[in-house]
Amino acid sequence: MNVIGWDIGGANTKAAFIGTSNGCVKSLKVAVEYYPVWKDPEKLATVLSRLKEKLSGGARLDCAGVTMTAELSDVYQTKREGVTRILEHVARAFADVPVFVLDVDAELRTLDAAKKEPLKVAAANWAATGWLVAQQLANCVVVDVGSTSTSIIPVVNGRVSAMGKNDLEKLMCGELVYTGGLRTNVAAIVNSIPIRDGVARVSSELFAQSGDVHLVLGNITAEEYTVETADSRGKTRAEAMARLARVVCADMEMLTEKEITQMATYIHKRQVAQIAEGLRQVYSRVAHIAGGKVPVVVTGLGRDFLARKAAESIGVEEIMNLDELTGNAAAASASPAVGVALMAASKIEGVTVKWML
């Protein structure tokens, strides 16, 4: 079978194309496109069709699996409207293919069923990542750090065991931390920064974002900085440093390279602490239910420089990359898309599709 999975985000749309045979994954291809839905929401069907052709090469599709977070974009008045509009574009792009939509209970619904209860399928992409890992580990906590936010997903007894079923509930119980590897305003990470034997309060303007921090520190490359910069300038280290200097209302003539690098290091530590706060809350709950320490699985863009660091900071002893579980590095770059593709393939085949890459 040929199956494509979609994770339709507000800023990035991710797709995973898998080929299966005899209940096993034989091939996997992943693509990501920066598509800020708030700029041109009517372009979504075109983006989906373009990525479909890029990955499938025109091969016949047996089905598609869909999950989303783009409904939160303020281009839509409500989440209900957002889900409805997104599903309309999905239906247009896959008019001749069976489509399954993931809900917050980690179940797949038909497109028609999803349209009837749009809030049940809003912001459910974490369930796909949790399901993917639950096929390999009975008890663990998954930390998925994307460009914009971090999902912390509890897996207990081989099932996704989230307390929160929507973004608000997840923000309250630690399962969602709204900080990510590229798009987070630095002023949402820190409100002051130590500098020159003192402390400077920061400007609340969008002068710099987390991508600048991680570019300066070498955590990401310019190619991995896939979103727009705050000032619409380039993605060199020097340009990222200039943006960071403005966070304390300074510039490259006022601050040295060393001082700006020290600023970036401090901001990075505070971002790790933000994620660690949510992780500690979820981890303690899973460890208590499981009766002992459990592993943490890290995935997403920030899996090594944010998720792993957060797990280490709270004393987790066993930390593994999703790459290790799947045997494929691409899976960690778009785990919700990969997870929902596997779920859709399993639904069609009637058995859980296994990894054989």
C-alpha cells in the first residue's frame, strides 16, 4: 500500500509517504513546507497537492491520514471554523482517496465524521506521535519539540494516556509548553538577561526568536532555520546576533560577540527550564502509575538541544531518540505525520503495520 500522512500546522505543513508490504513499512519519505496559513488560508489545498506529488511521484494512494494544529491560527474566528475550513481543503486535495482524521482519543475518523465534531479532531497531532511510540514502548514520556511548541505525551500500558484533550487543558497539566526551536519570541522565554555584571530587562517587541538563539549557538544550521526571521533579513550568524542585541535595546556596535553569545546561552537555559517544568509534571505522574522510572523519548526539531537537555535536567536516566525506535532519522523530523500515516495504513490493512526499514 501507499499511504500519506499529514500534520497541518499553522506555520509548517509536514507530510510522510510510506510504502507497506505484508504489514511492514518498506519505505518512508518525509517533506516539510513552511506555509504560514494566516497569510493565505485559501492556498492550503494547493500546498497539499504539491507535497503529495513531490513525495508520491504520481504513485497511486490507498489512503491518507490527517492531523492538524492550524485551526488555532487567528485567521479563523474559532477553532470550529478552522477545522471545518482545513477539512474542506483536505477533501479537495484528496477527492478520490479515502481520508481518515485523527481525534484526541487517538482514533481515526472518516472525513464526514470529523466534520460533524470538529473540536474532537482539533490539535490532535500529539496523539499520532504518542501512538507511534506506544507501538514500541509500554511506558514512557515522549517529548516532541517543534518549531513553535512542545508536546509532552504520556504513554502508559502501551496506550496514549493524556490528561488534556485540548490545548487549554494540556497547557494546564504540563502536556503542552508553548515554546519551540524556531518561532518563539525571546521575550516569551525571558523577561530579563544578565549582562555586564548586571541584569537588563528585555523589550517585549518581536526583535528576535528562538531560531536566532539556536543559530548563534550552533544548535541549528541556516538551512534548518526554515521560518521567517523577525526582521525579514537573512539567516547568517551575524544577522541572528544583531536581532538578539535588539532584545535588550542594543545593537552590534554596543555589544560584543562574546556578550551576545552569553545572552544566547542564558536564553537557551531558560527555554530548557520551561520545557523541564512541564516534563517534570507529566513524568512524575507516569512514573507513579508505572511503579518506577520510565524512559523519555525525544523527537522533533529540538529533540537534542531542548528535549534531551530538559530530560537530563530533571534527572531522567534513560533518554532515547525516536530515530532509535524507528531506525529512520526522517521519522523524528515529522513524527505526527509519520504516526498518522502508520495509523491509517494499519486501519486499512486490519493489523498494526510494523517497521522493517
